[in-house]
Amino acid sequence: MSVPGVVGRHQRRLILRHGMGAISSLKLPWFSDDVEYDIADPSTLLPVDDQDINNLLAFDKRTKTWGTFLSPDETVMNRFKTDILPLPSSYPEGCNNHFMQLLIFRNQYCGWLSTYKIKEGADMYVADSMATFDVQPIISENAKVHRPYKESDFEYFRGCITPSIASYLRTSIKDYEREKEMVKGIQGDLFVGYCMVTRKKVMMKRMKLPLFHPNGEPREVVFTKNVASPFIRKIHAAWIDDKGIAWIVLDHIKMTLWDFLEQNKEFDSSKRLAIFRRIGNAAKYLHGENVVYVDLDLGNVLVTEDHEALLADLGSCVLLEDKQCQPSAFQSWNWLYQAPELKNHRVHDEKVDSWGLGWHYFVDMTSRYFTEDEWKTRNDDFDTLITSPKWKKDRLAAWNESKLSKDFEGNTDVLFSMIETDSVRRAGIQEILKKA
């Protein structure tokens, strides 16, 4: 295939790394003279201008020919919709074995690369592997790649690729080693592991089948790879192993908010409020992306050594469609701490997260330490209180008479605004953060 206008840009060659530092196998050379070098030293070139975008081709080492164009897709307006894949039959036979997506978040200096392969016996692509990367270090290494921003906040490229190219893209368990199982969870079993290249510790999650998206990606991967917030735990890589089991590599943070409260029984109002606000800001960020978190259980909040809270486990998230979410048979969230409309399987919106935040606020701003099991009992007492005739008549009086109000050091008006049973009257995230 002749490739008009393709020029050499050796100075643009950059090493793409996973979040933990492992060298990615992404290898998209700009022209054929670079192929042997790139195979020896897997690398990628981020597009610099429109010419680079047009030059983004896949080269087949075996046939020495260029494959199908990997081109920008202007039709994808929502990055959470990138899981909608074309049919392999829509591409020429011989170069449609694998499909690749590359998304670069322009404003947040990060991105991800996902590869898919043909499902045996079907005309569809299913997930193979995924890796995230930070753009800022790449820009620091070579300032020449910095591009003026366009109006869109991300760039999205996709196209089918040949098997020889796909072999260099795949993230595999060879990049990471697991050491020991830490905990079994609803969404997956968690292991402590480390990166084989950097030797940095990671969390490795072995996912469970019911939580898969139709395209073969775990739901947690679909949502987490598309967010870039300092209030949400990062995902570094994911892959499907030879047994068909999905693995996810995440930041190594093992202390949940329940663990933090147990280890810090002495009440510190400012520290507790700071944790609550970080959780609120994480939910606010997701709502800005039309995503509802749903499962604001304290076990899904991690606390770093610097006492900074991070929202984790995005596998229960749902997309807002027409400003509301339909009830679904799918559920992996903790039943105890959910809003009434979720428990009753009704249409709901982002304010289910306001209710979850209300429960966090109640726990965070209670000065006396209670175990997780004790809080389950208090949750039952709480449900009894808010459905009582006294609560409907005068909620403040009912609250003050309840044993639940003892040791609560927060603002009752803020608490009541979040635990409003009527979702229409329930406060939104921005209002909560403003008052808390």
C-alpha cells in the first residue's frame, strides 16, 4: 500500500508506560523504516498535528504492508460509549482479527489503550486487554509533542489491526505477579501483587463473571478507565487470561474507611469532614460525566497513608440516560445503605448518591466508635426512625429523642437534606458540599 505524505519523525518517538511504570507493548510506527526499531523497543507516538493523525497506521511485519487506518472517530461524543464496537465483518478479511481503541484525555494528561479480538464463532469483538498511561511525563520528556488543545476534552482513535501488531499491544499477567489473596469481595477477589518491571506493589483483582459488560470488559474497567480524578482510585491495566478470567490492576491501597475509623477512634472533626468532602467531590465528578456511583458503602472508600479518601470499585456505576436510570436486575451494591427508590426498584437519578453521602456523613461525624456490625444495627434503627409517625410530624424532635442523635457532631440540617426519603426534595451534591 502506498502511503502518501508519510514522513519520518524520529524525534517524536516516546515510550508509553502503564500507570505503574511497566513498558507498554503499544507499537504504532509512523513509517516503515521505523518498524524494526519499534519492535525491538516497543513504543508509541502521540499525534502532534493533523498530518500525524492521518499517518496513524498499523504495519504488518510479516507482509510488510500497512493495515487499516486507525482514525479519529468524530461520532463518539461520550467516552463511556466507546464500548460500542463495530462488527469484524465491516473490515477487510485478514486485517480484522483484532481491534484497538486509543483515547487521550486532553485536559487531564492521561489516556488508555484497549485491544479486542474476534469472538470465536461470532461476528463481534470481545475484550482482550487494557492499559492506562499518564501523558504528563511524556510531555515532560519531549516538549515537542505538546499540542494546542481543541474544543473537545479527549481524542479518540480506533481501527482494526493485524495479529502481529496486536501481539505487541496485549497486557498480560507476565507484567504482574500476585503474592497472596487478601479478601474475597462481591465484585471480585483481591490479591496483593507487584509490577515485574518497577517492583511497585499493586492490588490485583480477579473479577467475577456476572459483572461483565456485553463486550467482554468487566464493568469496573468500563467505568474506571474513563475517569481521571484525584478523588478516585486509578486502574493501571486489565486483561483476560487463558482461562477466560478477567484481571484488573489497581493502586495498592488496602485501608478502607471502616479500617480507618477503627484505627483512629479518637474523633477529629476536621479530618472526618475532609474525608467526607473528598467522597462528595468524587461523586460530583462522576455526576459531571453523567455517571451515578450507586454503591457508597464505606467499604468502597479507601484511605491512603496521608489520610486522603479515594472512591473505589466502580463496578456498580450506571450511566444516566435522559437524566434518569431505569431499575435493573443487575445489582452488586450493599442493600443496607441504599436510597428508598433503589430498594424499591424504582426509576432513580444521581440523588441516590446524595442518600449514600448522608449515611457517610452520619458515620463520619459520629464521635463515638462503633464497629461495622454495630452500624448495621444502627442502620435498622435509622430506617425505623425515618418511617415513624414522629419523624413525619417533626423530624428534628424525633431525631433529638432518638439514641442515634447521641454523639453526632455534625450539622443536622445537612444530614436531613441528604436522608430525605423524597428524592425530589433531597439535596444534590453541589448543595451538600456547599453547606457541609
